[in-house]
Amino acid sequence: MRRELEPWLTGRTVLAAERVDAPPGPKYAGLEGLPGHRIEAVTRRGKFLIMPLRGPASTAGVDAELIVHLGMTGVVRRTPPPGHLRVRVAFDGLEPATLYFQDVRRFGRFTLVSAGDYRSLPTLASLGPDALDPAFTVGGFRRALAGSEVAIKPLLLSQRPVAGVGNIYADEALWRVGVHPLRPARTLSRAQVVALHGAVIDVLEESVALQGTTLYDYRTVNGEVGSFLERLAVYGHDGEPCARCGTTLEKLVVGQRGTHVCPRCQVAPRRRRTRRAATRVPSRTR
DNA sequence: CGCATTTCCTGGTAGC
DNA sequence: TGCTACCAGGAAATGC
């Protein structure tokens, strides 16, 4: 998405921005301040799209940033979507343009902040190095995992050791290196940390090359589907044979997230204690 | 602070 | 057919 937006939006100035069927709250905060700002660049850190802006009264260069996150179902388009439009932004330029942000389940974000002010975005404020940035090193990754009792998969999803790994790619990377998602991070061997570091990069690079994974609704800015779905080895393949050993793949829940594993390639750690959550009475609400 | 749990949201679908 | 219950999961909010 960043690669598509960069040539389209860089250097353009916002003429108008409006919420459309977007609830009040921090996720769509500050849009009224967007007109008059020029997009200086289109950058990305993990799953956050960050566009530095120069305001009409700015003498100090970049003074604001537009933060966009797709959440689960966010889509950025050049044409009006059929429904669930949340934001519309009009730009000037040789060919005037309009950007549409659609988000069915409202998990996405489209926020204007003062430059570098991420107080309302705690995950972005504590974000690890981007997986595809050279700053994501084996040494740094090893230090981020060292001493942590937290299971490796939830730790990856926290975006702290590395930014950009979501549920699908966590499962794929862990399967590639034969590490079970429940393994406490500190118990990975040095070789496994090195392998996982490489697998995270490989999985994301391969997916980006195929324009991502379209499970249902995801589309590129130009409306195309991503085809990495066809390359998934474990995600969504529970009940099918493992491509490496033939053992039937399983699905479990780790950190409230659907998790796919090969029980033979990824040996589960010894259970430390019975989890209360497994026997807890379901919530009364709903 | 660190970590675990709950919450937000809607479309699709399983089950009756 | 039509209804209800449940599932999917990013990150923020809340709980301890």
C-alpha cells in the first residue's frame, strides 16, 4: 500500500477532508486540521502508514503526521467504495484526486497528530524496528527475546521485538523454523532466534512481492487481490497434511488468537500449569 | 511497569 | 426461509 501511495500522494496538498460515518474518538481525530497540509513523504513502520505533513503556516518543515492503520478490514481506494466509507480526502495537483478510506469493522485508524506525538498510539510509541529495515538485526532481536517468559507468538504480535508481524505471518514464520507458538521466548536456542529472524523477513518480503494476503476483502489501492494466500503453509490449513512431514495440521488458541501448527514440526513446550481461563465460566455479558 | 484479559466492530456462516 | 449464536483479530483499554 505504501508503495502504491507514494507516487500518488507525495507533494500533494489537502483541499478537504471529512469523516463519513466515522464515530467520534481518537481513531479519526484531527481530520479537521488536515486541509492546507502537504504530504512530504509516505513512510511505513510496521503496520502503521505514516505521512509527514507540512502545514500552511509551517516555517519549521514537517509539523504534523497522518497516521493510517488498516486494522482488519481497512482499505484505501482511489474510487468510492460501495459501503462503510469512513474518510474522504480531496487533493489538489495537476490531476485533482480523492482518496477514500473504507473500513467495515472500524478497527482501522486515520489520525492526524503533531509530528512525533504518539501519546494516543501506545503501540506505535513502543514499536520495534520494522522487519524489512536493516535496523532489525539478529542481535537486537535476541536481546528483545532474552529473559522473556512470554510465549513467542504473543510476543511477536506485540510489535515490540519487531514491527509488522500479524497473526498470519507469525504462524507462517514459526512453522518455517519449527518453533511452537507457546514456547517461552527465552527458551529459543540461538540458532532458532537466528532462523526466526530470517523467516520473519522472508515471509514478509515474499508476501509484499505478491501484494499481500487476500483472505476475503483485502484489496490493493488499485483494487487487486494479493496472492500470498496460495503460499500459506499452515494458516487456514488445519486438518490438512503438513507440507514438510505429512502430519495433520492443528488449530489452537494462543493469546485469544487462532493459531495454526504442525504438532510434529513444532513440538509444544511442557505445560507449566493448568490455565484458569480454560475452565473459567464464560462472561455473563452477551 | 509488566503482563493478561477484555473490548471494540460487522459480515459471514453454522445450526436449528 | 429466517432466526440466533458465534467466529474472525489489530490495538487500546482495563485489570491486577
